[in-house]
Amino acid sequence: MNKIKELSKRLFDQHPVLAWSDDEEGYVPIAEHSPLPSDCGPLLVKARLFPKNGPCLDGYVIGLESVYAIGIFDESTDYVFNSRVSSMKNKMESDLFKALGTEPFELFPLRFTTEFRLQNGTALEGWFTIDS
């Protein structure tokens, strides 16, 4: 399969686990993901996202033992929130709420679940937040 350049909900429905390509200019599907491989660098894993007081969202998490970013899908794009780049949080939230056509709600802390397990058998699920 060729490198994937753009992420979408439909893509994650077909390929629920992705890794960056060797040149980091795209993504490649990970076929063996039970359990999730620990030797592929940061993975992008399909997830359900549960905001503190908002609707359940479709998206993905980045990282394994330490999830450091999430992507949330609307109909046409993804909005990435990275805990290491908190300066973008407010703009991304504003853009996301506009794309979803909803009034702002408290997005973080956000609970995430996946259908996947880590090498030690632990489910890949937890909480994600960004400090303001």
C-alpha cells in the first residue's frame, strides 16, 4: 500500500492503527495490532473520545503508554490537540466547535477508549488533558 497523506474517519474505519512512514511524510497501516506493536514508534490508534461535558467524538490517539496527542474528526478534517503544544489549544477548540456546528463545551479533561491492548495486556484507554 502507498503512503497515506491525509487522515480521515473513513481511513481509520478501514485501518484502525497507523504509523508514520519511514520518511515521516505520510502514514502506513499496521496490520498486526493485537497486541499493539511497541517497535513502530508512535502509533495513531482509532479511539472514541468522551469530553467532560460534550458529545462522544470520533478520533484517534497518538502514543501508547504515554498518549501525548489526540485527533478529533468532523466531516472533512481532523483537529489535533498536542499536550506538548498547549499554545494552540484555544484556536483548535474554536475551529472544532465551529466545524461541529455546536456551542462550545468543556472538552478537557477527555476520556478515551480503544479496542486495542498494549504488549502487557493493558487496554489502551485513559485520560487526556492540556494545561492552559
